[in-house]
Amino acid sequence: MQYKIDTRPLPIVILARWWRFPVFVLLGYTLYFCFGQQPPEGLSLEGYRALIVFLTCLVLWVTHLLPLPVTGLFALVAPPLLGVMKAREAFSFFGSEPVFFIMGVFILATALLKSGLSTRMALHLLKSGSKSPKRLILQVMLTAALLSFVMSEHAVAAMMFPLIVIITKKLRLSPQQSSYGRTLFVAMAWGCVIGGIATMLGGARVPLAVGLLQEAGNGTIAFSEWTLSMMPAVIVLFGFCYFLLTRFYPIDVDTVSEADAAIDEQIRDCGRLLMEEKFLALLIVAAIACWIFLGAQLGMATIAILAVVLLFMFRVVEWKALQELMEWGVILMYGGAIAISSILNSTGAGLWVTQKYIIPHLSSPWMVIIVLSLLTILLTEAMSNSAVVAIFVPIGMSIAKQFGMDPRVVVFAVASASGLAYALPMSTPSVAIAYSSGYLKLKEVVVPAAIMAAVSWLALMLSARFWWPLLGIHVGG
Amino acid sequence: MNIALLKLQLLYSGIRAGQNLPNPLTNPFGLVHLVLPEGVTVSVHRNENGTDSPFTLRKDGAQFFLDIAGSESVPVQWTPPLHSYQQKTSSGVLVSDILTVHGDFIAVHPTHACRFGQSGLSCRYCGSSRDVSQHPPFTPRDLVEAIQIVEQEKRCDLVSLSSGRVDTPDGGVERLEKWVTEIRKHLNVLIALDLVPPETNDWIDKTYAMGVDALYYDSDFFNPNDEPRKDFEKHKVRQLEALAYARRIFPTGAVLSHLVIGLEPLEETRASIDLLIDRGVVPVLAYFPPYDGSNLRSRWTATPEQAREIYAHLYERLVRTRINPHWVQQYDVVLTALEGRFFSNESPRYHLKLKNFYETSYGRAVRFSLARLRRHLRVVPA
């Protein structure tokens, strides 16, 4: 194990390491104080306590005082503790369909990663990019985006990162100095971000939002419906991103032909396509087809779990190898988020908050979508995108009810906007991975990232105005 | 009677055995444990020649006295040798073959020749005075058992291990790691290591992170058989660098360096004290006069009267700084920095009260807890 000795003055070390404890005490006291108060007018006692739990989770999610999955668990145990509902009911939310859909999708993505199939796909997609520097940027973006259609964007970034490092080394691009090196890593991260909103597989935030929608009894969103609704925005953003990257960052290399040799070498190292990889590829394609055509009848989670069962039936991967790579914590976080959202809905707390504090400031359904998506895009830069979804979707659905809107519109607006974080390392893992390369400095990324965020929001609003109605999704209700 | 001077004189001359003394009088290493007035402890060798020492220990009724030739008698306490020394670990190794107890700390016998021992002389510190190859081998498990046996009889705060002479880049850290790990796993004690300065500072980080509380990089590598070292200057520069870096990593006062008095001009020792204290390092002045009859005795230049100036200087420098001198508390084979107060008019300020507090069970708990807490805060997995 490697160690680092923190040699800062001890009071500073204590503050840095233990600041959480006084905050926890303060939070605990606030919780206790609020618990002893009478509920405000118009809000039931259960609703009031549910709101306390929600606000506590909100603080924990925003501040990261606890790891996100642990806050998710807290959201499960707090309602029974505060007498909002029985423990059996609270824990039953964990067994909801979206949680199992997320689990299935994660297992499939992990299998892709573990088998090396995703790396092979990435290498073949990158292979034709070495004709010119601009072409390589395009290929990196395209590879990242296309792979993020079928697996979690952060898994794609983690898988592509070493490949981009190899390319930058072959091209002798210096960290912190090479503009082209920086462009390649940004292209990888933003390719993942843009591709990640295209389908429900690009991250767990869309399934989470859909799960919240289902648990609130507001219907559902089909796989194909989501993909179709997002595709124009994804294409526009992809094109604009390429334009921005190639204009904003000077290309300081003449040729990238050496990258070709590096990619070829990596492809050779992959060896021939194994039977397991072929089967896995077939299985993923079949699962996607089923989600598109049979998702409504069979249920998204059923298809995902069935694919997982087949995965192990044919021994494509070993459970032991897979469980080491799986991000089980995300599933815990989502179980908790779905529980708290459902409790807000069932106790009427969400409705009360929106009626009292939000509705008076909003004048129309369009205003609702504009404000929610804008807030989401801004907050997702500083917060986990799943946390943003967990906060805004329940509130948004309550607002939508007040305006007689289709609650699914809120899910489209919030879930897509929550994935569009470009600037800060804490916003999304793919951006954080790009920063870890050492090629990026925040001041060099922040301006194009702000432009991308603005254009992304505009693209979503234009989609909502002109494209979604063609699919039967109307903002106006 | 100046108690500190008496201690130095005892270390220099040893004692003669008088009347009515119990048997055995000495510990297995030939040392008699005495507590002088003011609670000053000393382990003094029995002068076998019986002629040069002006001190005679005798017993009158229940009281022990130290008769000083041409002067008055001083009442002292005699501490019987630990029974623990005669006990064995579960693998059959005698405790006295594993460690020596000096006041409130334990010096573990190196499984390899210590630097002083290499000269062929007795090492009063680590107990490996005889031929090291004759020492039975023992394991970290034996060491832990031996410490546990001693702790049942006597309180011990600090366990000190020495790397011996090594030429590896780590300065002996890796050699001692398994010992430190085993002690940390089973015992609640402070650990000090006596090492050679490593080539790079990351070894110093590792030393602290693996559970070491105090560190010695000795400034005097005395070996009368050595040719003058070719790379002495380079070595000295690196040693000062390592000490300065260790001072940033370890608690204040926990970076120490032995200086042997008497084998170099006293002015040089004085200059070395200043050099070390200026870098936040606590010099531990080892007053180990060669025994009568050894060929080094004639080269020895520091009589107790001469050495007192140096001890006074060390004490005064330390109390004027914020360096904590308490890592060497009850050290009975050297005169501690705080015992230098008997040679000076300068007040020990809060240091004496703190020393007395650390000797209580609460003080011990506080000291240990603070050391653990500091490590918990400072060591961060990279």
C-alpha cells in the first residue's frame, strides 16, 4: 500500500478530515428540531416528515457527506424511523422494476468491459481515424458516443482512456502543453457525454427517472421512444462539438500516422474474436432489439435480467470476475432515490411544496420545462447527475400535475439535461477521467464547456418545441 | 551533591559491591539498577577491578546506601533485576536474550551486530555486548511475547529497535518492518527505530506510516576499526537532509540522534548539538565511557566534570525551543536532556510537569492516544 503523509499544520488536517462530524451533529440536531415541530398548514404529519427525510437526503447528496449509495440506504431506513411508513413498505421500493433494469444493464456493460469486446470495438472504430488530426478527433468522439449508446458512459471513458493515452504517447504529446492531446481527451469525454443521453443504456440516470415516473403511477417511457426523442439533439450536439473542438483548440500536430501503428498493435494484442465475445455481441444486439420492440409488453427489467441469465448460462463471464467490476453502490443509491420520491408522492409532500413555493413563480408549462432543464444543466456540473435526477424529477412531476402537463415531459427534460455536464471533474465520471490524464486544465476547458452547455440546453428546448410533439410528447399538456 | 553529576560519575566509574547486598545484584548484562534522589534512574556497571571506582553500594537494614570515597553516603533505591529476564517465550527463547529494559523503555537486541557492538566493545544500550552470533535467533512473535512478559512485571512505554549497520537504500526500514507490524498488531506501546538515513525520503514516510513513533538517525557512527569514510561529507549532508525531512513527518521531539560524548573534542559535540537542535532534532547524548581496561579508555576525553557543560548546554537549548524532550523519559543508561536541569539555573518551565504527567497512567494514555491520533490524521493512503 502506498502512503502519503499530510504535513499541513495539524489544525488544518483535523479540519480537512473531520469537518464532517460537526456538520453531522448540526444536521442531526436540525433533523431532531424539525421532527418536534408541527407540520405547516396544508401538509399532513407524514408528508411533513417525508419532506424532512427528502431535505436531509438532498443535503447529503449535494454535500457528499456520505457516499451516494449510503445516502440511498438512509433514504430507505429514515421513513420507518420517523414514522412516515412501515419498514416493510419502505424496503419494498427497492424491489421496483427500474432497479432491476439498472442492475441488468450494468451487468451487461460490465461483461462487455470484462470480455474485452468493448475495447475491440473501440479500436476498430478508431482505426480509420489516423488519416488526419481532425479525422482522429472525429473518430475518438464517434467511438465514445457510439459505445455510450450501449454501455454506461463512464465505463466507456474508463475503457477508452488507456487507448487515448497510448495514442498521445505515440504522438509524443506533452501533458499540460499539447493542445492536440487536450483535444483528444476532451473529445473522448464529451463524446461519452453526448452519446450517453442517446439511449437508456448510456447511464443509469434515465432508468432512474423512468423508475420514478413509474412508481408515481405516471406511466412509462419506452426504450425506442427515448432514443427517438433524443436523436436529433444528439446529432446536432455531436456536430457542434466537433466544430467547437476543432476551432477552439489549435491543432499543433501535422500528422497522426503514428497513432495508426499504435492502434494496429493494440488490435493485434486483442487476438482473434473469441466465441464468448461473438455470443456477447449477439446477446447485446438481441437485448436492444427486445427493448425496442418488446419492452412495453415484457418489461425493460425482464429483458435485461433475461439477458444476464443467458450470459451466465453460456458462461460468457464468471460471476466472481464480474462482481469485482460491478458498481453495486449505484443500485443502492437508486433504490433509495426511488423510495424517497415515492414517499414524497404518496404523502402529498411533493405536491404541497410545488403548490406553495414553485407554482406561484411559474406561469406556463413551457416556463416549467425551461426552468427545470436550465436548473438541471447548471446543477449537474457540480453534482452527481443521478442526484440531480433524484431531486428534480419528483418535484417536476408534482409541478406537471399542477399545470395539467404530461409528467413524462419532465422526465425527458430533466433526465437528458442531467447528463449534459462538460466542465467540472465532479460533474460526471467521464469528464473526471479526462482530467486525470494531466492534459486538461479547468481554465482551458471552462469556456468551450460553457458554450456546449448553452448549445445543449438550446438543442433540448428546440427538440421539445419541434421534435417531441411529432412523437406525441407535448409540453403544453 | 549534584544528582546529575553523580549519575555521570556512576556511568563513568561503576560501583563496587559492599556489604549485605542481595544476590543476584545485577541484571543478566552486569548492570545494577539504582534510583538516585530526585527520582533519577541509573543503570551502572559493576566495576570488577574494584579499585578505580569511588562508589560502593551497601545495604544497611532495608536501606541501600552509596558510599562515596571522601564524601558523605547517599541513600538510594536498588531495583531488583527483573524476574522476566529469566522467563522464556513459548518457543523457548530467554527474555534476556531478546531485550534489555532501560527505565521505561525496552531496547530490543538486534539479530545482527549493532554499530557500537561491531567495535568489539560492550554495548550498554542494546545488550548485544557479547558476540552476536551467539545470540539465539528469535522471531517477531517471540519479541511480542517477551514484551508481554516484561509488561506483567513493569510498565514499559517505548520499544526501541535498531537496524544495525546496513548499506541498503531503505536504511534498514524493510528489515524492521515485520517486527514493527507484529508489535503494532498485539501491543499498545510506542515504537522507536534506530536507522541509517535512507537514500530517499519516501522511506521516511513509510517508516512513520508503518507505525513508528520516533526515529533515530545517529550522528556518530563510531567504530574504532573503521578507516575514515571516503564519503563522509556526502553522508553527513544526506543525514542532515533526512533528519530535517523526518522532522516534518514525525512529531516534534520524536526525531532523535545519538551523539557519543568523549570520543571527539567537546566543542565539536557542542556544535553538533546546535546543528541538530536548529533542525528540530533532539540530540541524545550517550555517555558510554569504555570500561576500565579497554584500550579506548585512554582516548576518552570526557570526564563527568567536563561533560556537565555539554549537558547544561543541551538542556538550556532545548527548554528555549518548542522541541518536546519527552521521548527520552526515564532513560537509565544516559543522562537525559531534562536531567541536564541539575547543571543549569534555567527553569524547566512546563517540561518537568509534563514529564511527571506522562509518567502517570492517565498521562501514558494521553501520550499514546495522541500518537495514534496523529498518525490517523497524517497518514493518507495515496
